[in-house]
Amino acid sequence: MLFKKAFIDQMNLLGSNREPFLFIIDFEGISPIICRLAEIPASIRFTLPGSIQEIRAASEKDHVVLHRHPMPYPKYLEAFKKVLTHLQQGNSYLVNLTFPTPVDTRLSMEEIYELSEAPYKLLVKDRFVVFSPETFIRIKNGIISSYPMKGTIDASLPDAAKVVLDDPKESAEHTTIVDLIRNDLSQVASQVEVTRYRYIDKIRTHDKDILQVSSEITGRLPDDYRQHIGTIMQTLLPAGSISGAPKKRTLEIIREAEGEPRGYYTGVFGIFDGQNLDSAVMIRFIEQSEKGLLYRSGGGITNLSQPEAEYQEMLDKVYLQVTGDK
């Protein structure tokens, strides 16, 4: 990922000085944002695990509804086939394929931010809102941890947890990403190991529950890591869970298949508090466009993928997760 050198240098300097800051990094790494915590503009709002949540009851809205207008399946299939050809040629083992879905809702982006129930939330006024369940990296007391999320299923299906854990495609996809993240962390840390493998979280959405599968990978950073926070982020980005493997060639395939930049979608945002760092992958992402709201989503494609199932997974990830849902 080719960050602007000035951005890397600024992160390294603030980290070295133990000065708290917010960072927002787009997928392509060409328009990163960095703000000292004392200087964050009113147009940016965020919450992270352990921070004070701005909670409003979902009952304040009579109908928390999201109407989807998905891309035609044949158009998705065309991109899927491009990806599958590269996979069959051995150019990649896993490609994360994503597309925008136009959506209608009575809620403003500010209301979506306030109502959403997620560990990581970010609002950049008049541009986009994020309510992400996925941690990118955490750094605490010199230990770096990553939590790649791969594997999604409708929780109402019979034996849903067993089905997703036993599915050969989901298992292969998850294993590939865990290996990729372990290799990524090994470039910046020592004693890298998988400390939890394929555990399940339940996520309650506005219309159903889904199960998502994650793993935990940890390593130990050098004592002077705060002086190199920007360099560490440059080394690890883009996140493996939303790109694929091998990363460099897979990014070229993504550009070819998707046909447009992702922008801030599937980038990362986070906070360095002067001592430790926490960050999220910017999935569950709604942006304001000239044509209205676009909800971006997708999933990992392997040789075992079936296009109908992948198309449905992309749509299943177009949801609102709001406080007060039962």
C-alpha cells in the first residue's frame, strides 16, 4: 500500500511523542486522514469498544427499515467469472469481491450512527457512516492482536453454527486469511501465534440474526514500536480479510473485477490514545453519493465458491444493527 510519506511520518512522530490521535485510512491509501484527539472537527464522530456510546432507543423510530436495490445477478456473475478465471489460473487463492447496493431508508446517516449497535462506529458528516463488527489490530502493552472475520451464515438455519464451521469453502477461506494475517504480523512482530481459531459471534440485525466466524492472532512488538506506528500500519494494510492472498496480485484482480476504487470502504480507522491502539476494518459501510445512499458489501471468493451463494452473502451483509432490537 502506497501511503503518502508525510502521513506515515506524522503517525510515527505522534506515536513517538505519545500524543493521542485519530486516523482514517482509505482502501487505496491515497486520502488518509489524521487528527490529534484534541483537534477532531465536529464533522467527525466515533465510538470504539470501552468508549462512551451515544445510545438512543430504536423505539424512537417507528420503522427501522432498509430497502435494498441490489445489482442484477448477471452483472455480479460477470465479475465473479473474472475472479474465478484468475483463481483457476493460480493468480490468487482468495479474492474479496465487493459492490455497492443502493438503499433507501427514512434514517439519516446521523441517525444510523446513533442507532447502530456495533463495537466500532464512525460518522464523517455528509460522506459516510460505519458500524463495524471487525477489529483490524489492537496494540496493548506491546502485544499486537488481529481478528480476521471470515464466514457468515443466517443464524435461523438449522444447525447454523455447525454448517458454517463444517463448510469446506468457508473453512478453506478462513484458513487462507489466518495464514495471511499471521504472515503480515510476522513482518512487524515476534512470537506470532493463533491464540483462538474460528470462534463464532452472533450479530443481531434489523431483520434477522447472522453468525460470523473469526480468529485471533497475536504477536509481540519491539519496545520502540510507538515510534513506528505509521510504518506498521503501512506494512499491514490493506487488511487481508477484505483483500485476499497473495495480497499484491489479488489487489490487481480486485481493481479489474470491481471496476472502481473502494475509497474509504474496507479501509481502517482507529485511535492511538498515547499508550495503546485500537482500530477497525471499515465494513458495514454506507456512503452518500450523487444518486443517494450506497451500502457496500461483499465476500471472499475461492475455487469452491458458488456464485448464487456469494451473491446472497453480499446481500445478507446489507443490514442495520440497531439498539433495542429483540
